[in-house]
Amino acid sequence: MRVIFMIWLFLAAAEAQDLNSKYKYILDLYNKLNSRANLVDINQVKSPFFIEKISHSKPDLTPLNLEAIIQNRAKINSKWYEAGKEYENLYIIEIKNSTASVIYDNRQMDLKILESSSSVEVY
């Protein structure tokens, strides 16, 4: 019985030394965290965030002018477009009496006929 107790005591002491070394490592890390980092060290750290470089030059978009509406077609910038069809970067959603709803460059706009001729009636 005495031999078993001595073996157990020896193993417990060995385990305690192993735990002390683990705790010492953790305490050393904790003490390093509490000490203030130098400004030089902070400036050398890379940012973990992706920073997208924004180009300030946007492609020139021509302004849209609604010139005429006949049935389900609209004349925009001297070209005829049909409702419900997609063209390059322009999609005609809906055509009403004097307005046309379009999506142009991923933005929805409502175009209106601004100039009306006295010889043309809009129904």
C-alpha cells in the first residue's frame, strides 16, 4: 500500500510541475498583453481588413431625354425603344401617357416629356 501511495505521490508531483509550466506560459502571455505596445510596433502591423481603392472617375453617362411616346414605344435620345425589352445599359419597365419608367445604369428613373408641340397631342 505504501508503494502505491508513493507512486501516486510521484505522479501527482510530476503532474503539478507540468501544470505549473503551462500556467507559467499562460501568465507570461497575459503579462505581455498588459504591457503597452510601442507605437512603432503598432504601425508595422498590417490591417486585417480589405481596403478597396475607389476610383473617383465615373464613366460619362449621357442624360436621357424622352422625346416621344407612341403605343408601347418610347423615343429616348433619338432612338426608339420598346417596353419590356433590354438594351445595352437601358431597360424600359413601363410606358404610360407622358412618362416612361426605365432602369439606366442600375438606377430606376421616370422620364417625362418636357417639351410638347402644339401640333402633337399626348393621349
